[in-house]
Amino acid sequence: MSGMSETTAPEENEVAGVLATPEEWRVFLKRYGELYVKVRADDDELVDLLDDDQLEALDQGERVELWLGEAPAREEALVASEERLGVRFPPSLRGFFLASDGWTHLDAWVDGVHSCGSVVWMRDSEAGGRVTDTYDSITGNEDDVQLFRRSIEIARGEDFWLLDPTDVGPDGEWAAYEFAPKYGNPTRYPSFSALIRSGYESMEEDED
């Protein structure tokens, strides 16, 4: 992990068109769910997610609509989370929560996007604090440690998804990071919207 303080920002991650409104997110997330069951879900997941008619339709190459998210967050719950953290979420994250208060089955090494009430500073989560302390114990990781300490954790599994409230674009979006502890080098995206769309685009490529 030593010397892994630089972040990567591949050109293909600069996804144009930020998803900001709940309506935009609902359209996108419905398609995301359809792609996930078609391209990524294994047999066990499909049995859990689909009924018999849907499984048969999928086998025949028909379109299967599926919502892998939650009910929309209420504005009051969103504001309460912002007040708890002392921030106002960027537009794409607010729009996401107002469309779906969390999400599972992502094309990524995370278990799912947290609900707004479960969003936490990375330094304060059990796993995040452990990773931060480990990286802090090794010389050369200072930049990564500072990123972890100032970032909000919005998803966690084998990897972390982070948002940096100190790195704000002209559209009000915070820089987003995908971070795999076993590899280091957080990958930067211009927004939460761009981060989640990167998995969508990967599934689209595999669909072709």
C-alpha cells in the first residue's frame, strides 16, 4: 500500500450528463435493474429476484422490468441526514435518494448504496476507520488518508464508494471515488452520477 497516494482518473470515467432529478434517476435505475438481471446476476440471484413468469421471459430474451432499489426517501429524512453530517448533499446524490433510498445489486464490488440515514463519514464507520488507520500506519499514504478522513462513505463492500465535499465542481457536484483497499489508488469520478453510470456502461458493453 505504500506509495499509493495518487488517484487515477481514466478519461472514460468522465461521463457526460449528470443525473440530478428524481425523475431522471427513476428512468435510469429501471434500466440499470433490467441490465443487471440480463448481464450480471447469477442463477441464485435470479431465483431470488424474479418470479417464474419473469424467469421464463428472461430465458426467451424478453425485457424484464425490475426495481432493485427502495422507496424514495422523504425530504425530511434527507434533510435530517444532511444536518447530522453537517453538509448539503450534491444534486445527483439528492436526486438519487429522492428516487430510491438505497440500492442493491450493483455492478461493483460494493454491497449497495447506503440509505440516506446510513450515510456516514468514512472515518466514523467501523470498516472505514479500520482502513484509514491501516493506511495511516504506512509512510507514503498521506494523501489517501486525508481523502478518507474528509470523505463521506456512500457504499461499502469489498470496495468503498466515497464522496469528497471539499472537491466541488461548477455544477455543485462532489468528486466521487471508487476505492479498493487491496489495490490502493482511489479512482476519481466527477460526480456520484458518473460513478454509478460507469457500472451501467460496463454492463451495456457486455450486453452487445
